[in-house]
Amino acid sequence: MEYERLLAACHQAYDQTINQASLEETRRLKEYKTAATKGLVECEIRSIILPLLADHVLREANHYIRLLSWENKK
């Protein structure tokens, strides 16, 4: 029983480590997407995509940050 408890604790710690790393990487990606969206909206970046698509991609990053943050609080 003790080994099962230790194994479960290891899995939980591993999952939390991966989740935290994913959250940090998603936050960095969000910063990039924010800058890109701002550049498109302010006509500083020439592109064939619409600013609406860039905004959608940014909202996706925000959604995943919320999901990962919620998972870290469990």
C-alpha cells in the first residue's frame, strides 16, 4: 500500500511539473500572439490574414491559459 501511495504521489508531481511547463510556454506564446495581433490591427505588419483570425488565435491561447491555470489549482 505504501508503494502504491508513493507511486501515485510521483505521478501527481510529474503531471504538475508538465502542466506548469505547459502553462509557462503557453504564456510566452500568448505574448507573441498579442504582439502579432497588435501589429496587424495597427497596420505595422503586412499580412494576408485578417485581424479577426489573429484575434481568434489569441483568444485560443487565453482559453488554454485558463484551463491550465485551473488544472494547477486542483
